[in-house]
Amino acid sequence: MPRNRFFLLTACFVLRSAFVCGVDFPRGFFVEDLRRDPPAPAFYNLDAQRLEPLAFKTTAYMDFLDVAWDRRRGRIFFSARASRQEPFRVFVKDWPDGEEKSIYENPAGPFRFLISPDGQRLALQVMGPFAWPVLGVYDWKNQTWSALGQGHSPDWSSDGKSLLYLKIPGALPSKLYEYSVELDAAAPLIEEPVMEAVYTDDPQKIILKTASQAKRCDVYQVWNRRTDRFHTFSLEDPGLCKKKSVAQRELAAFPEHRFILFKESVGSRDKENQSLIVSDAWGGRLQSIPYDVWNPIAGAVEAMSLAMSEDPLVVVPADGAGRKREIAQARFMRVRH
């Protein structure tokens, strides 16, 4: 490596921001490339508007579970295995053609992972021999594991200092817990059962649905932890629950938590009546996408991008401003094991 290039990269890692140093890694996300047989992971480069194959140095992998792009540090994390006889592992590689390095494995069974904003920790959801998955936080640089017990739906705060998740204390219903990176400990947040929850861009404000709220009016609320007060998150008509049946489901936050995604049905609860709602972190509605447009699948794929449908995969800005892009012969990653 040229000497000046070495010092540039060193400065980038010290500053923890590739953008400060002028090394601008591309915006994008991973999909399955249907042009290949069998379909294989590929990177959709939002800047260049093209599919780029994910190349490997050491081996051919199979049964991909997750592929994540750490754009700030120019790293790719992926989980897969080399053969059906080997356990699933998490690998990391430098963009674009660095060598893969195994950083985690678990012979208990397949697992999903969620990378922390600082790129140092993995929230792992392991599907072992239990009725419910087991959660944990793995610091892959220091090789330390923090067990969180049975649970699901992990969500990192935008600052990476805490992890929100739903803990299953032996049996349903689930309780809302939060893991603190600094304390390396987890604690319950609310006494009553919680069905769904994600952070806003402010970790002191959490969007959630409690069991009692679901019975009164099946919509999300924002819990302000500073004041311990709740208010409706996003509902066009505040009195709608008194007039019609309303159901909000499948809450998710975009990376960086500036935008929120969920499905909503008014009147009939049939799937065909579900609209896909995109809002800002305060509940202001930016888009309402009908079922026949987003079906069969939709998801937040990048900090400011929403993808939906399949072959072509349609990508639209989260705020609805700007043109849509179609990715032919591509679909969301599918878990196979």
C-alpha cells in the first residue's frame, strides 16, 4: 500500500469517520441477485445505480442469513456457512475485495445479527433448541459475550450506547428491556407487557405498543422517559378509534432512526387493506403506500431508503421526495437453512 494511502486510512479510523478524511464509501444495501444461479448476494450501489457482485477471497459460501454494510468504516458483515456440515459464522471483510475473517460462530443453530452503529458489537438472535430465540450482545473485537436470555426484536439506539429488546421471561407475554453497553447489564423498562418497540432518534423517547393500549386502541404510542408520559405516535384522526377499527403492525426503524415504518389498516383488518406508513421520528406522516404497491414485502434498507416489491425491487426515498428506482432481477435476501 502506498505510504500516503496508509496514513490516510489510519487517520480515518482514528477519527471514526470515513467522510471526514475524504474516503467516501458508497451508499447502498444488499439484495439477492437473480441473474445468478443460484441467486447470490449483491450490493446495490445507490450512488452509481447498479448491482455489484459480492466477491469472496477464500471460499464459496451458502445459506446466507444476513449481509450488512458498515458504510462509515467501509466494512461488510455477513453470516453464512461454507458447507452444510459446518456451523453458521459471522464474517467481516473490507470493501470492496478484502479477505473474509470469521469473528463469531455458534454450533447451537442458525442466528440473525444486528450490527451496532459503532460497528463493534453484534446483537445476536440465536435459534437454538429452545421454544424462543436466545439474545445476546457480542463484542467481536474483544471477543466478549453478554447473554440476555430468551427474547426477540433487538433495536440499537442511534448512538449505539444501548439495545432495546423484548424479553420472554419463560413464557409470553414479553417485557421491554434495555441493555446498557457502559454497564454491560440489562434492566426492565416498563412493568406491563409490551408487544412492539423501537427507539426514535432520541433514545429517551421510545415508540411502543403495550398490551393495555392494544385493547383500547391498537396503535403505537411514544413514551417520553424523561417525563414518563405517553402520547399517540401517528394517527391522522385522533378520534378514529372511536369511529372505526384501527390496527397498526410491524413497527420498524430506519437505520439512524430518523424515519419510522409500520403497516396500518382502518376498518377491515385483512392484509389487502394494509397501507405501508412512513413517518418521521415524531410521527409526522411522509408516505402512505397502498398494499398493491408494496406487496409482497417492504423494508427499510438504508438510512434514507425504502425498498418494496420484488423483481423489480422498487427503491424510494424515505421522505417521498425524489424519483423511485427499479432494480431488475433482484429481491430481498431470503433466509435458507
